[in-house]
Amino acid sequence: MVDSKQVSEVATQARNAFAEIRPEPGVAKADPILHVVGVQRHFGGITAVNVDHLDVQRGSITALIGPNGAGKTTLFNVLTGFDPPDAGEWQFDGVEMNRVSAHKMATQGMVRTFQLTKSLTKLSVIENMKLGATDQIGEHWWNALVPARWNAQESLIEQRADELLTRFTIGHMRNEYAGTLSGGQRKLLEMARALMTQPRLVMLDEPMAGVNPALKQSLNEHIRGLRDEGMTVLFIEHDMDMVHDISDWVVVMSEGQIIAEGTPSQISENASVIEAYLGAHQGNTMYEETH
Amino acid sequence: MDWIRIIENTFRAFAGVDAAYFALAAIGLNVQFGYTGLLNFGQAAFMACGAYGLGLTSQYFDISFWWGIPIAMALVIILALLVGIPTLRLRADYLAIVTIAAAELVRLVVRSVKFKRIFGGSDGINTFSNEFRALNPFQPSAQYGIWPFRYNGYTMFTLLVGWSLVAVVSVLVWLLIRSPWGRVVKAIREDEDAVRSLGKNIYSYKMQSLIIGGFCGMLSGMVFALDRGSVQPDNYSRDVTFYILTALVLGGLARVMGSIVGPMMFWGLYVFSDNFLRQLVQSAPLRIGGVTIIQSTQVGAVNYMLVGLGLIILMSKRPQGVFGNRNEMALDGR
Amino acid sequence: MNAKWGIRAMVFIGGIMLVLCFAGTQVSAAENDLFVIAQVNHQTVASGISTREPVQGVKVAVLDEAGVLVGEAVTDDMGEAKISVPSRAGYTVQLDTSTLPDQLSLITGTSNSFVILADDFKTQIKRVSFFIGDVGVSTTTLVEKISQRAADGIRLGLIIALCSVGLSLVFGTTGLTNFAHGEMITFGGLMAFFLNVTLGIPLLVAAPFVVAFGGLFGLGFNWVIFARLRKRGVGLVSQMVVSVGLSIMLRNMFLFQFKGRTRPLDDFSLQKGMDIGPIKITPRDLTTGIISLVVLITVALVLQRSRTGKAVRAVSDNPNLASATGIDTQRIIQIVWCAGGALAALGGIFRGLDEQVGFQMGSGLLFLMFAGITLGGLGSAFGALVGGFMVGVLVEMASLVVPSELKNAPALLILILVLILRPQGILGKKQRVG
């Protein structure tokens, strides 16, 4: 699978960066874009997240895997400011992020998507996209009243949005309501919209969930493309094949903790991962942590 | 039955001052509820801010009535911060609960004996509009207009001011809504988390929307107060907000024309129903088989029953309004 | 429009109207003209609270602006003298002091005549009040005042707690903030009036029926409107606006039948207070207080112990999870509406005994109920009990320092402070906020 694939230069670099790293939980990376220390989140008596240490290597595709209820989405929520942690701190590109509100994180280059896609259904696809652009002059009400002030910027944004839509193969839908898109198209739209913020770190929460196999392949390509353009990708996924296929590094969570780290091939040979994964899957509930 | 009279009154109400001040308040509610999804159930309190802003100039400060505008704006901002700061981070219900409570409290405070010296108590204030009346270009007692739209000179003046404000405010709101600012607030209505993840400070946008809508309410209260020449606390009761909401939904949420046409239709229908019923029972209560169905003291209650019924049916069947596009609403279950 | 829905709605509305038809019949005899109603009350002040009792047999006259007699009448058992007047104009209302009962006179400093202006006729009826008795000589101590207020507060708190259980449970199980909940209370009060006053059934016999009707009324809300809206996937915000429409409609239906005035129930309306320590309380108030407490404890026990109660709490916690574990959510929601309506109706009877019955009696409590359930934790039944009780006590206690016309103001303050400091309320679950 992976080995036979044509690998880009950036990808090779990214993989080489991990060559020296020991495959153990919480190991330090050479050039972390995200550095997490002692983050904890409790719900009542349950510890949803308890991460002692996690580095995400810059310019890599890192997968975050684990059984249902392992705390992956909760960790995402905490790291992106959507859920306040009970303890811990984390730095994004050297900047302390604890207590920074969610919207500020996005403007600083750390953007996320959601497990259940959040297309703004009654806005058109192109409006959805344009919303993503940061630092818009016309988003201040006093400028909004004078179209001349924001028209120039608006057309630049629209141009960029159209390019991204074309790249994500939904350009033909630009004037439709987002509510009319199919599930897979919504995933694409959400990813493209996140890119409008011009992020350095893209955090994708189950980008492949509910997407048909053909589209999965093209989503894979898009994610690789992000890395090749210099972005860092951290994504949550269930599908081990897909993880194998595109990730440079894999982080495994179980019961709120990181239990293993390593390259995809190292992880697939890791006994404790297989046990945590398969063991927990037997007691799988229908109730996935979504909030 | 005097049909000519009923039709005349209906048409006059259609374009009347009541429709104009309802339209201003409805434009505000539309910004808040229709576009941003904020459920402000206390628009009456924002209207009271406008009316009492004017009233205070004569009752308390004894200064020119023009100062009423900055005073009212300050009151609106204070009220918006008071209700917005605790609730705008929470689910939509909390804003509704707090605004309805705040509106009720505002009414109690302005009509209280305790603050009578400032707000005039339950008698209200009626000494502030002389400067405004002096600006009237029409002969106050003369009749103007063509049938059925005939009004006296003073009403003509407030109509002119009221509808001009409606026009100006609508254009401003239209500009806001078609701008990137409008895009952000519409997106907040759809899904706050998505907007937050894209780097927008939704708390700030909601507050802006609340205040902008509040200013529209303020203008509405001013037009109403100037037309009546008095400020009465009981004109700003909780139900006024709900009638305006009904008028807005009648015209259609989230469309600029809806918040103008809705109030016109609301008042047209209301006055028609009121006049019709009153004429019906004018001489004797309506009886069917010896049972009194309706008598003249009950006409008001019947009218408002119909308003309530209208709101139920419109909101559950046609939130897009009478002329709205069903498809847009079908995209989700809001 | 769906025909089935139309039938449901017609059955429901028809049912309410049929029931209410009778509530107003006593007073609906020709009220086509303008009236002046003079109300004469005997006001006594004890332990810091004033009680008013109507005075019968006092002659009142109405003179026009020229001083010509327009009409005169003698007060009835309600203390009211009703005098028809020809038009909206200025009048003088005069009380004939010689017809006052022995040893009673007008309160010092008040006049026996009252001037009405044409503008005063906001509706067809203009009411003026005369008070007799001596007022102002209050000899209560601070301790007495405080304990009296506390006792009143506990009573109000119990009523609010009783009324808000349904509001909170409906919110918990369906997510709907029901702005028409106050009308359920009014419905209870008006039903009690209809059975007790119009039909003359003793209140103790009538009360269980009122509570049962209240339960059906609550069930009707769900059956006719909200179950349908949920099924169609109408959003919660829209449902909330629909409940506002329902509130307006019902309140005006009540007004239509019952008219604008407030009236007392027949039974237990005039009672002498007993002195218990520093507190003066009527046997009626003591009894309603005890009944409320017993009912509230029962509700708490049912929620805590019974199968249904546990299911209700499970649905409140997480409807999806609950239905996944085999709980029939729709049935639980029906139970909640029914129980909520019944409790609100009981609260309506008690409130009616306390403050008289009127078409706005419930909507006036709505805001206090909101403050209560927010304080207790939106969606939590125990929260509603505790929060409602606390708000009632706080509001009454606050009136020691706040003018009574503004005594609801502290409730708003509580509401705002709770939302800033602890939005989930004292008993609510911690959830993600903003």
C-alpha cells in the first residue's frame, strides 16, 4: 500500500524527521508546532482527557487514533478553546494558548473542523467560503455600511475562495445553498472553508466519517496536499488503513491517555495498541462522544 | 354596517403611524432574531429607552429635546450590555428570559412612585414635544392627503418623520446585511461553533446586533412618543414586543421588506378586524340562539386572540412569512 | 394545512372555550356602557401587612362636572358600587360618610370625593377606591416584620416551586422554554373559580377536578401543538415563539370570558389571621402551605424512587441515550406535560386563594418562575423546587428594603448574577458553555 506509492519530496522530508524519534508515548519532537503539557479534562467523575505530554511535529501529518470514548474529540475541543481544561497548558508555535478564546486561535493559524459537519446551510457555498477569510475590513459594522471600503478585499477573497472550491471539486456548486450539498461535499466544503483562514495547523476531526470510498481517495490527496504546501495536519481517524496511507506519525489514545506513538508501521506492530483497540471495540457503544 | 368607514380605517392603518413605529421596531427585531438568531423578547424596553430618552429632557434635565437622542442611545447601550453580558454566551433561551424580565422591570421602574420625579410615574411625561411640534411644516388642524389616506397636519408630520426613518434605517440595515458583517451574523444564526472556529468573535457580533436592533427599537419608541405627544409606561408592556414579533413573522423573517410590509399588514388586518367586530356588536351583542357570542367589551380580547393564533400558525407553518420562499426554510428545521 | 391537526386544535380550543364559557356568565350581563365602579375597603394593618375587606352598604354618588347627580349606588358584598355614566367625561365620585358602618371612618387624610377625568376611561370601566380604617400607626417590631415576611416568602416560594416543576421538566425533556406556562396556572385558578363560585361546588370537592383538568390541559398543549412541532423537526427557537403566541391567545381567551377584573373564590376567602409567635397567618394559608410542601416532597420522592420518575430524569439528562436504552421518550414527555399542568393548576388554586383570581394571575408569575428554575438549574426538577422556593422567599424578604412596587426587581438581579457566576444553576449539571 504505502510503500508502492509515489511520495513527494516534502513527504520524504517529513518522514525523515521522524527517523530519529523513539516510538514511545509523549516523546519530544525536533520541531514541534504544538506542544501540550499535562492537559486534563474531567466530566463529573470521568477523566475524559489526561495527556501528560504531546508534541506535534511541524510539517507532518499526524494521526490521532483510538477507540470510541478515548477522548480524542475532547482533546481537540480543549486544544482549540471550545472546552476549558481542568488543568494543563499548551503552546502553538511557541505561544501559550491556554485561556486564549477559540476565535483567537483560529486567527493565529490554528483551525479545526468538526466531526459532524457544520455547513451553514442557509448560506451559499461561496458565502460559506468567504466567511473563512480572516481580517476582513467589511466585518466591522462601521466599514460594512460603506461598500467601497471592502469591495476590493471582497473580490480578492472571492477569487481565493473560487480557487479553493475548484481544487476541492465543488466549484460548480458555488451559488447553491450549502444545505443542498451531499454529506461528502459538505466535508470538502468544511475543509476548504477552514483553509480560507490560511492556517499553519489544520486539525481535522474524522474527515473521512460518512464519506464514500471514491471520495475518500480524493480527500486523502487533499490532506497530503496540505502538508506539501507547508501546513501541519493533525487528524482524528478510525480507519487504520487510511491512517497507514497518509500519516507520517500516529498517536494512539485510550481512556483519555496517550498509550503509544510511532510511525504507522511501528504502531501496527504495537501489541498494546492492538489490545486497546480491539479490546475496546468489543464493548463498543452506539454512543459516540460528539460534544 | 358602514363598509366605507371600515375600508377607510383599514387603509389608513395600513400606512399609519402605528405601522411606521412597528416597522422600526420590527426592523430591529429582524436584525436580532431574523438575521442573528437572537431572541430579544424585550424590544418594548428598547422602545421605552427611546421614548424616555426624549421624556427625560423635559421632565428631569430641562434641556432641549434634541438631547433626547444621545440620552436614549446611552440608555439603549446600558440596557443591551445589562441583558447581553450574562446571556450572549449561553443558549438562545437565556436571552429571551432575561430580556422579557428586564423589559418588565423597566416598565415597573418607570411607572413607580419611587422614581416619579424622574420618569413621571404612571402618568408618564407629556411635556417634551413642543420643539418637535414647532418644526411641523403642515397646518396641524388641516386635513391632508387623498382618500382613503387622509390625515391631519400633525399626524402627517409624524408620518413623514416615521416613514422617512423607516426608509433610512432599512437602507442601512440592507447595507449591513449584504456586507461581510451580515455574512458573519447570518452564519452565527446557523451555527455558532462553526463561526467561532473560523476566527470570529461571535460574542462581540451578537452584542453589536443586539445594540443595532436596540437602536431601531429606540427610534420606534421615539416616533411613537412624538406622535402621541406623551410617554406612558404602559405602552411598553411585554405584549407590545410580541405583537411586533407577530408583525415581523407575518412579513417574513430575515428579509428587509418583510419587516416593513409585515407591520403594515398587521395593522391593516388588526384595524379591519377591530372595526368589523365593533360595528357588528355596536348596537347589541351578537347572539346565536339566545347565547351571547360576543359583546363590545370583548372585541379587544378577540382581536388579540387572533394575533396569538396568527403567531402560532405563522411560526409553525410559514416562518418565511406570507410572501416568503419556502425552499430556503426547508433547508433546516429552524 | 393538515386536516387532522385542524381537528385536534378545534377539539382543544373548543374544550377550553366550553369550560370557560361558564366562568364568565355571572358577570357577562350587559356591560355595554360606561361605568364608574367605586370600591370600598376596610383596611387593617397588622404585623406590617395590610388586609383589605370589602365593606357593604355604603352609598356612593357620581356627579358630573357641573355638580349634577348622575347616579348613585350602594356597595354590594364585594364592596363595589357600580354606577352607569353616559359618556367619557369628567366626574366626581362622592362617598356618603354617614352610611359607613359604626365606628369606621375614611383613612385619615383621604378625601370622600374623587375626581375622574375623561381620559381616565381607558376601558369601559373606571374604578376608584376608598379605604376606611386607620392606617399608618404600625406598632410592629423589626423581628415581627422579618418573620412575617419570611412566612409570606415561604408561602410564595412553595407556590412558585409547585408551578415551576412542569416548566423545568418540559425544558429538560424537550428543550422547550414554554412561555405559555403561566396560562396553565391561570387555567387552574379560573377552573377553581368556575367550579367554586359559578357552580357553587365546595372548593375542597372541586380542587381534585381542577387538578385533573389542569393535567388534561397540559396534555393538550403537547397533543395539539408541541408533539406535532417536534415530529416535524421544527426548531426549538421557533417552538418558543409558538409558545409565545399560545400565551397571547390563551390570555385573551381568559380575558374574553372572565373580564379584566380579579375576583375571590367563595370558600375560605375571608378568614381571620391566627397569631403564631410573631407571625399572623390565616388557617387557609397555613393549610395551603402544608399541602404544597407535602405535594412537593411527593414529587421529589416520585422522581427519586419510582420507575417513571427515574425515566423522566433519564430523559432530562440525555434524550438520545434514554431512548436508546428503551425508554419511550414520547410517553415520558406526555407524562411530564400532564404532571406539569396538574401541578400548575394546583398552584393556580392556591394563588387564587392567596391573591384572588384574574386572567393575568399566571403570566405575572412567569418571570419569577424563570428566575427560580434558572437559579435551580434549567431542566432539573429538584432545581425547580429549590430555586422556585428560594426566589419566593427572596422576593418577599427583599420587600423589607425595596418598595413593594419594585419587589420583583431582586429576582432579575438573581437571574443576571446566576447567569454570570454559575449559568448551570445551583443543581444543574456542568455543561459546556460558550
